[in-house]
Amino acid sequence: MNPTSPTLRVCALYPDLMNIYADRGNLLMLERRCSWRGIGFELSGAGVGDELTGEEADLYYIGGGQDRDQALCAEDLADAKRASMHAAVDRGAVVLAVCGGYQLLGHEYELGEHTLPGVGLIDIHTVRGDGKRLIGNVAIETNLPGVGPHTLAGFENHGGRTHLGPAATPLGRVLRGHGNNGVDGHEGVINGNVIGTYLHGPLLPKNTWLADWLIATALASAASSPAVELEPLDDQLEDLAHLDACKAAGL
């Protein structure tokens, strides 16, 4: 690695509890795509009870978890890490939250008589639905800043129904699958550099363009630069994985 090359600092929130659905593959994909370009990569973790400053990373990641583990993380995230996460976002850090992590980014997650607190980074609320879980392959159409229209493909498996408030912008329009709640045709949310989504399986190896958007956006923010241009990679295998994910969703 060139000593003058930038380093992407990533913090995984609750990596021991919020790590199902092969979500660790997202972190591995970020590390590999940085390594192949000669970009440094530093990974840290913050679990329940660990201090968070809001300055330790350029990109914060939180995956999905079982109900009991998600409840433990929700209390810690809202009580002990709320101010730090808001400070990180205010300075331009990137946040990627998947499935259960996505649900915790909003105001609350209602589970019948019990409600999990959210960290309040995005204007959403989630309610555990009375009907069947929303499960299956999914594809959405997105239009992220700087990259234009793209398709995201993955897998969803969630009992919660997420509803966007007036200050929230959906990550994309559902082409196949259920999305946030199976009704409004939206999937995920984007608020500045904060992205929440139900797509996993994992998400980034199937959608390398999003991995690159996250890396470039985080590095640009860290360097106070309007943009960072990443070196192109040979993505033949990755493109095939994306096509297979799209076909599995019915595209």
C-alpha cells in the first residue's frame, strides 16, 4: 500500500450480536475492494457497554440480529451511543444499517406491548406486523447521488413493517419483493450519508457499485473533498453475482 494512500476507517456496531444473514460478508467486501486498490482499511468494533466517540470511523455498520439480541442493542444504542452517532452523522460519516440494524435507526420499533427505542437518525418507525413475515428475493431501483439509476438485489426476511415519515426518502422503488412494508412500494431509506435497508444475504457482494459508493463517499467526507474517484476493478465475477441475484428476484 502506498503510504500516501487514504485509509477507510470502519466501525462495526455490535458485531457479536448483530451479525446474522451473512452480514459479515459486507465488511469483507469493503476490506477487499479497498485492498485491491491500495487503500488502507481499519476495522474496529463497538459492543454493548463500549464507549463510542463518534470520531473513530468514516463508516459505521450495523447488521441484523435475533429479537433478544436486537433488544439489548436497542437500549444501548439509544441510551449510551445516541449522541455519538448523531455527532458522527453531523460531521459526514457514512452509516449502513441492514435489517434489524435498519429498524434501530428510526424512532422506535413497536413489538406488541413492548417498544424498542431507536437512535433517531432517520424519520421512520417500525411495527411488528400481524401477518406473515416478508420473505424472499427482492430487487429495487435506486438513484443515489453521483451514480444515477442502479438496481439493488438481495434477500429480505423481516416481520417488522417500516413506515417512512415526511422527512424520510426511500432508498429505492420495489421492482420485485415486498420492501419496507409490502404496501407502499418503497424499500429502505436514505438520509444524506445514512442508508438503511432490508436487503441482505449479504448485500454488498451482490451489489459492488454500492460498496464503491460507500467507500468513495466515506473517504470524500473524511478528506473534506467534494468527491473521490476510485480506480476501476475487474468485476466480471461480481457482475455475474449481481445478475444471478436479479434473476432470483424475477428480473
